[in-house]
Amino acid sequence: MASSGFSLAAPPVFSGEGYHIWVVKMRIYLQAFDLWEVVNSDIEPAPLRANPTVAQIRQHANERTKSYKVMSCIQNCVSDVIFTRIMACETPKQAWDKLKEEFQGTERTRQQQLLNLRRDFENLKMKEEETVKQYSNRIMAVVNSIRLLGKQFNEARIVEKVLSTLPERYEAKISSLKEGMRQKYPL
């Protein structure tokens, strides 16, 4: 890694706020070290066969230590208050699942959050004092919250929302934008 000139940033620390963002950052961080698959598995490496080679011993030791590396990463990437909630977990998967259950909620909770966010999206309207940039930022905040919950959101729907809810004073611009949209997203 040093030869490429790339250096990793410090791992993200979770303090109880912004769980969905922390999960995305943490997944990428662990993937950078080829450790992400350990989070999803509680499987211990198979025991060594009789008379293993030196290469097999090294490989086995490497596989065994991956779990400790991930556990260390997870424990060091949470605040002390959060750490106390996972300190009794024995595997990275247990720690990850405990955090997920506590901060992401149950499937029912997530579905309710999605319903609320979709309703928020549908009810968004541009305020009189707002610029188009500010309004589009509000829309994208809701869309990104939906995406962080694991649901896809159609780009064309976002553009349609912006264009259909802009005040009349933007009518000339809307017409030209709609024409450009028809060319980009033909029906």
C-alpha cells in the first residue's frame, strides 16, 4: 500500500449519532484491509491437517487473526459509551449485529422510517425565500436518508420532483429543463 502513495484516513468513530453513515464508512474501511467478509461470518477457520506445511501454518494463523483485527477495529471505532454496549460480544459478527439492532432498529422500524421519508419527499415544496440550490439540497437530504436505509431511488424521479414543485417564477427555465429531461430520460 505504501508504494501506491495512498494512505488511509483514520477510521470513522461512532458516538451514537449518524449510524447509517458510519456503517457505510466502516464497511469501506474494513474492505480496504480485506476484512469485511469477517463481519458477516462467525465461522472459525478449519483446523490444520496433520503435518502442515509452513505456508499452511501461516495461512491458518492469518485467517485466525482476521477476527481479532476486525474486533479491534470495531471496538476502536466506537466511543467509550458505545463500547460498553458491545464489550461482552465475542465475535465481530455479534458486535456488528448488536450495533445494528440498537441503532438501526428492527425491520419494522426501518420500514416505518422509509414510509416517513417517502411521505416527506412527496410533501416537499420549495419555500418562497429559498434558492433552487437550497431546495435541491433539502430534497437530496431526504433521498440520501432513504438510500442509507438500503432503498434505491430513481434519479429521474428526483428531477421530476424538483421540476414539478418549483414556483411559477421559474416557468421559463422549467420548460427548457423538461425538454432536456425528455432527451435524457425518454419515456
